[in-house]
Amino acid sequence: MTMSDDDVARAKNGVKVELLTSVDLGPDFPGLGGRELRMRRVTLEPGAVFGPVHDHKGRPGTVYVLQGTITDHRDGIATEYGPGVGWPEDRDTVHWLENRGSVPAVEISVDIAGDE
């Protein structure tokens, strides 16, 4: 999976990530110290790229699109997701995202994260 030079240059430009809430998992789940369940709102302006290519090993999650269309690039396939749908992100996910549309795209991302 590759990104063009233009995509790499745009990576994270026009992307806003807001932490909405988080929960420390350590107190309730032995062995998960330093890990948290978090919910974020990610806004991709038109033309924005959320990259570079990244994986989700040790950081599983789910995404739900609220507005606009997000193109998910993985395994050489570009899949568009619009409002009301989403996708899982598991240990086998290696991808990057972009907004090819003319309006901001907004997603809710819920994942388990640790020291990053």
C-alpha cells in the first residue's frame, strides 16, 4: 500500500482530532494498565489526508461516519464510506484515509489506546 508524494505532503493537513472522552481501563481490567478506551471526533477538510499509512496492532477500534465521505485505502482498494456507516480497525488493518469530497467529513472513532 502506497501513498503518492502529494498524499504524503498533505498527510494530517486539514485534519482535526478532538478527544471527546476516555476511560482508564487499568482499574477494571487487570493487565490493561496504561491502556484507555477513548472516543474521538475526527474532521477531514476537503482534500485532507489522514496518514501516513498506519496499522492498528494493539490499538483496535471502530469508526462511524457522521458527515461527508471518507475514502479508506487498504489492500490496494479504495472504499468510500458515507454517513451512517463505518468500519472496524483490527490488528490486520493497514490503511490511510482521505476526504475526496467537497464538504468536511466527520467521523467518530472509538479505540483502545496506550502509550503512543
